[in-house]
Amino acid sequence: METKTHRSVPQKEFKIKILGVGGAGCNAVTRLAQEQLAGVSFAVLNTDAAALAQLPVEQQLVLGAKTMRGLGTGGDAERGRAAAEQDSASIRALCQTCDLVVLVAGLGGGTGTGASPVIARIARDCGALVLGIALMPFDFEGMRRQRQALAGLEELKANSDGVTCLPNQKLLKLVDPAIPFADGLKAMNEFVAEVVRSIWTLIVKPGIVPMGFANLCAVTQNRHGESCFAIGRGRGEKRAHEAIEQAVTHPLVEGGSLLGEATTVVVSIVAGAGLSMAEVHQVMERLSRAADSAHIIMGAAIDESLGEALTVTLIAARCEIGEGAPSRLSVAPLANDCGVEEVAVAAPSTAVPRYSRSNSPPIAPEKSNASQIARPRKPGRMRQGQLPLEIFSRGRFEKSEPTIHHGQDLDVPTYIRRGVALN
């Protein structure tokens, strides 16, 4: 009698590539590259060769070296775009055979703003799921940099499967205001590393309720939307309550208001030991109230290294904002300490076209009507002109009797009969 043997199907090892683009992106990825994450490789890309040489990351690519000589872009996003297009073959080689590409870039400067959308498009052409992590400028960096960052964000969203925005101004709330500036930047890089580490945990680590790569694709793929990230931790008897409250009131979700606008929320619950049904219910019930209109996807896992702690990680995504609707990311008041007027930047009302291989629009236009001073302005004096419009012929009604009413020929247009000037 023959017996059937069942062969175990080998589990696919997902290949994840984490790319740092530009100065801020490279610094954040350098911090993350110090950790050992299974199935993850790192690369840094910049137009500044000297800055790259100081980073302890094995895979490095100097963008646009033939034309820019490794001297950077000087804050010109168009030069950053051209540098990435110039080295498209090398970028393609970095992304080949990858299942997931996480692209970390600081927006507002030249390389991160201009090159990151091109790199995202090339990675997608290679068949990878592309997640962007965009570091937005501080308010004190000025409105020109803010506008350039917003334009780069629109391009990055158009060429990625999903983008998580981490505004540096909001990240300031996570550090002590009296901390030295260099230490503050390190703390922000640590938070970026935590974001990427959480995404890696969702995909790679097995769990009681596994999340998996397919669910991540379902949330982000072809959505081209904005997403935000939050994490909360708790210990002791009330660890679940503490963790979820920290997550839903996190500065990056604006105290929970962005969760109410989310269309999809991924939540990961990871505990050191003894994760109970009551704790899971408490977390999910609180999240359901905060994101009442969102599709919620849950994952849960045990990680003995956490000890008695419990962590809740949220990735909230919302689909692309409709045409003409202002983005909440687009309001960036300047510091008013020195009497500087507040300036509001409105998101462009027209959709930004995708990059194509033959035609790539500039990242930041020289002149923009997007900014307007908040103070009221006196309306300008209206001047009315007159168009030289006349009736040369009545066509087929030339020989017919005119329609006369109260002495006026109604076949003559009203503006001519009444002498109305048209603009």
C-alpha cells in the first residue's frame, strides 16, 4: 500500500531594499543599517560624493557624477532629477529582484526632492512595491523650501505605491526642546529607523495573527495616497490602554484627527508575553472609535525580547485628495517670533503628471501662485474694456422681416441694442 508524503513548501524570502536618497535620507538609513534585519539590504544615493564617503554603508551611488562631479545640486531639484535619470541603469541594478523598496528621502532640497520620484518610478518598473518615507522641512527653513518639498511630495506620491510623511516640525514634539541640535537630529533618525523597523516586523516576523506582505500590498498598492505612522508602548496591568492611547494621540496623527480621515489603518500589536484576548479587544475597540470610517487590518505577535511591554503600531493611509481640495500637509506657518507674517501654502489644484521616460516635468516651478499672504488685501480697481463685436450679416434671415417689439429689433443682440461693453 502506497503512502503519500507531504512536502513542506519552502517559504519565500522577501527581498527588501532600503534606499536613502539625499543628505537627510542617507543619514537616516545609515542609522538603520547598523541593525541586522533579515532579508534587508541598504544603499545610499547622493549627488554629494564627499558626504557619501563618510557613511559606513557598503552600497553607495554618486548620482550624476559625470556632469556634477560629485559636488551636489545646490538645492536645485531639477538637477537632482536629471542626476537620477542619468544613472537610471545603476538604480535599476540596485532594485532588480526586490519585492519591496523602502525609499527614505528628505524633501525640500535638490537631491531628495528631485531624485526620489525618479528612483521610485524605476523601482516600480522593476516590479517592486515602493513605499516612500518623506521627511518634510522644519518651518524655519523658509517658504521656498516648503513649496519645493510639497511639489516633490506630489511627484513622489505619483510614482510610489504609498508615502508616509514625517514632518520634522512635528517630530520636534518627540524630543526635549533643550536637547542639543545634533542629538535632536539623531533622535529623529532613530524615529525614522523605528518606522522602517516596524514595516519590516509586519512583513517578516511570524505572528499569532500574521500581517504578511500581501496585506501590506493590499493597503498601499496603486493607492498613491498619504499615510501617517504612530507607535505607543505600555507596561504593567494597563499596558494595552497606555499603548493605544499613546498611538491614537501621537503628534504625527495630529492627536487622532488624521485617523478620522483614514481610509485604511494597519495595526500591529506586539507583546513580550501573555497577550490576552481582553488586551487585544481593548486596543481594537479604541482604534475603531478613533478611525470609525476606515478599513482596519490587524496583526498580532509575541516578541520575547519586549519582556512585559506591549507595543501598538499604526499605519494610517488615506487615498489621494480630490482635485482642488487642500491637503492638511500643505499648511506651514512661519515662525512669528520676529513679526514675520504667517503664510499659507495651498496644494496645487491640478494633478501633477507622472514621470515618463521621455518627459519629466520640473519639480518646482520658478513662479507659483500657491502662496498667499494671510492679511486681507484691497481689491484692485476693475477696468472694463470693449470687444469689437459687430453683426455683419443675418445669414438666411437676411430677407425676412425683423422682429420688432416696442420699437426695438429683437434680432439684434441685447448687448448691442443696449450698448453694453463686454470684458
